[in-house]
Amino acid sequence: MVSGTLDKPLQAAIVIIVILTTFLAPSLLRFAFKQSVEPQEPIEQADLLG
């Protein structure tokens, strides 16, 4: 950083954490919200129209 507010090791750690969370988040969210039951049968359009 130009202003010198962050030293090099802290800046490197922040960049690594940002990269890791960017790539790991989709997989972890998919695992966390995985449905344990099978999906229901799709509702046909005729059922929606009444």
C-alpha cells in the first residue's frame, strides 16, 4: 500500500483469505444447503392456472 497502513505480511494474508473465500464459498454453500429429501414432482402449468 502506498500509505503504509498495512505491512506486507498482513496484506498478503488478506489477499490469500479473499482468494480462498472466493473459491470455497460456492462449494461450502452448496454443501450447507443440500436437500436431504428428493425433489418433489414438478407442478404442471395446468395446475397453476386452476
